[in-house]
Amino acid sequence: MSKILSQDEIDALLSGEGIGAGGGGPAAETAEEDQKEKLVSLYDFKHPNRVSKDQLRTIQTIHESFARGFATHLSTRLRSLVDIDLTSVDQLTYSEFIMSMADPSAVYIFNIKELEGDAILEISPQLVLYIIDRSFGGEGGVIQEAREITIIEQNVMKKIVDNALEQLVRAWQNITPLTLELKDFETNPQLIQISPPGETAIMISFEVKISDFSSLLNLCFPYFVLEDVMPKLSAQHQIAHNQKKRSHHDEGIVRHKIRRADVPVSVNLGTTELTLRDILNLEPGDIVRLDNRLDQMLEVQIGETAKFRAKPGTYRNHKAVQIVSEIKEGAIQNE
């Protein structure tokens, strides 16, 4: 006979179904919390990141060194304190970099001989005009509007850009030796074609501060230009490189200390065998006959090792020997 459920039992069953169905119970709350904790990151399959975070950090370190060197040069040339701060290292497409530049701009294209490719140094026209004004004794007033750089101004800036490339070579020298040569100057970014538009590029941005003036400076390397040196930019390679440098440094210290170490040098004039009675009867003036002949070479010992053969003699009223030959390791000595 079937059992009739009470109202309390029916309510209990309904409550259990609610829990199982995810309606307002503790299990449902836990599921919602788990869902919130899931992190979703965007990935652009059209423009994948080809440079790792380790490599970007190494690139940042390299160009922070460049910024310090170039700032020192500008400070000396302009006779004013110059700060150059690296603000960002980004990877983007070459077309995006071109679109980010103002028109007109001051774009210096330089060739990297070892990597068989070109890169870009972009200096804002305002910064170029400010530097030129200060170079000729002006106060470097703030330039509000950008304009194209004249031929004369380009010639004045060439020495400064050449120094920037020298500082770039120094910054990269611990990674790989580079030969940089200024190749061209352009004011219209749309005319610069050193890379396919969709190719990945690395843009390093700097803020240049001179007194109360500040402006921007950018470097752009197409990825395919740096591709051969990318393995050297990894953290593992840097650790191995630093360890190798330390080992060479330590080896040099050891060599220096060894060369300054005192080593005992002695010459064996000869040997003989005497009885105990003969030894007890020795007196001043007695002659002891040695086994060596008069024309026989003597052994020069370094520490306890026979290293050279030498002739006995005198030098400036001192007993001396003249080195004649080296005793090779394992050589049979018949003298």
C-alpha cells in the first residue's frame, strides 16, 4: 500500500530539488564564485606576440643604457641637464607604427650591417628645432607647431644623430656587435618602406626632458631584422653569458695572482753516497767527490720538479746557471 506524504515531507523534497537544480542553494553560490574566478585573456591570432616577455625586458635594459648615454651627450652639447626616460617597449605591426607618427616628422633611417636590415629613429620636429635653437645659443623656446626640417637643419642634426647611433652600438655591444650607418632622412612617414605593413615591429619610446621642455623620441626595429639575435635576448642566454663573463674575469684574477706567487727555484749540483763513518769524520777543508762530471748539465728544479738543464758559472760575482734546454715531462735523463 502506497504511503501518503505529509506536507512537511513534500516541502523537504521540493527544497532538495531546488538545491539539485541550482536554485539558490550553497552549491549554486559556489558555482557562481568559481565562474567569476575564471580569467579570460584575449589573443589576436592575426597579430600574435612574437617577442617573449623575457626578450622585451632585455630590450628594455639595452635601451635604458642607450638613453643614459645619449642624455649625457646632449647635456654636454646643449650645456643643460637632459633627461631621457624610456617609457615603453611595445610590439605592434609596422603599419601601426607608421600611422602613429605625425606628419611632418623627422625620421632617420639607419642600416644595421650585421643584421642586413634597416631601422628607424624618429625625433619629433619640435625636439629637433629646440635642439638646433639651443645649439646656436638660443634659449630654446617652446615650439607649438611642427614644420618640416630644412636642409641646413638636417646637416646640423646629423652629428647628433650619428652620436645617437654610437650610443646604440655601445648599448648593444654586450649582446652582439653592430655597425650602424645613417642611410636616409624623411619627413613624410607614408614614404618610409623598410618593412611589409603587416610585419611585427618593436617600438621603443622615450621622453626627452630639457629644462621645462619635453618631447618624444622613438626607435623602431622590424622583427625580421632582429630575428637572428632574438635567442640572445632570452633570460637563459643572459645568465649563461654573464656566467661566462664572470668565469673569464675569475680566470684573469687567478692568472694574475699565480704570476705574482713566489716559487722556490734550486739547482742540483750533484749527489754522492757516503758511509756513516765518512760523514762522522768530515772536517772543514775535506773534498767530497760528487757523481756529476765537470761537463755535465745541472738540473734546475721548480719546487720539487726538474724543469730545465743548465750550465754552471758566475754572473757579477755571484754563482749562476745558464738555462740551456727544457726537460720535457717524462723525459729520460741520462746525464
